[in-house]
Amino acid sequence: MTIWFATGNANKKAELSAILKTHGIDCPLLIPKDAGLDFDPEETGTSFLENALLKAEALYDLLDKARPALFSPGDPVIADDSGICVDALDGRPGIYSARYMGAINNEQLTINNGKKLEAGERNALLLEEVGSAANRKARFVCAMALMYNPDRFFVAQETMEGEIVKSPEHAKGAGGFGYDPILFIPELRRTVAELSEEEKNTISHRGKAGKTIAKIMSN
């Protein structure tokens, strides 16, 4: 059995592969690029869950039509949608985390075509927007969908709670990706980017959602 993961993000692929193996699912995990497939569905959902299901169904349809050499009918498809939600920003950037460009009058600015901000630029923008706000609570959210066909699917949604660091100087760590350097976990006294892969995959939003999905696959 091959598991297909609806992403173009190699970091997410490596992370999910490690999570699934930890919980007993040791099957090849491929992303569309591995089979030479172009995959970039428009994320039109209004929630993490809607976007996860949208991506799962889009990849299911693509595989069913393209039938790449590594695909077998019945292969499960996994998709996730994740992001960071900041209380001081009324939950922004949320589902727009990967393409966030800031906000004007509380209206999110995003980019769907052309150049997106690099991770470091998004982190700097988010820290600037939060500023000196006293409430720095924030969380990573991950909605994950496991689809066997459009009529048979399972979903899990989890969070990783933390706080936005106080300043750019407090953004630390070389591990992880995305917003990891600026989310501080008070209980561990470290940012997500300072955690080992094993630590992160145990307590992260994707790690917890992936654990649930692995349990479903094992049944």
C-alpha cells in the first residue's frame, strides 16, 4: 500500500512520514510531485477542516484520472490544512498562514498568484502586528483528513498551544519550519523550532492529528 499526501511541501512530507512510522504505519508516503503530477488546488474553504477535505478529494480525483505508475486503486489519501491562530489578531492569520500578507482594518491581505512572502518575512510581519500586546496566546491548528474515497473519509483536528515570542530577538531555533521559531511553549521554555523532531512530533498539532489518523488506519 502507498499513502498519498496532498501537499507540495517536502518538510510536511518528512514530518508526517515520521509521525506515521512512530505509530506503526510504515508504508511509502508519496506526494504528487513524486509521481510527476502538478497539484495546486485552490483553497476555497472557510476553515482548516474544509480545506483539508478539499485537498484530499482533489488529490483523490487526480490520482483516479492520471493513474500514475506508483498508484493502486484503494490507496489512501491524506491531506491536512494547518496554520497559526493568534488571539491578539482575532485569530489571524489562520487558514491564510502560508500566504499571509498582513491586514488593513482587520481585513486579511493574501496573495494567491505571484510571489509569496518567505517564512522569515511572514514571521517578522506577524511579530510587528502583535507588537507589545499583553495577550500573546496563540496556537498551531491542524485539520487532517484520511480519504479512501469521497464517500468514506475520516478527519481529526488538533492544536498546539503556546505564546508568540516577545520580540524578534526571542525567535529561536533552527529546527522545524514556518512559524516554529516564534511560537514559544511555556511548559518547555522553548520555541517549537528548538524542539527535537521526536519532541515536536509528540506534542504538535500535526503529531496529535497524525496519531489519530494512524490509529484509524490500523483498524
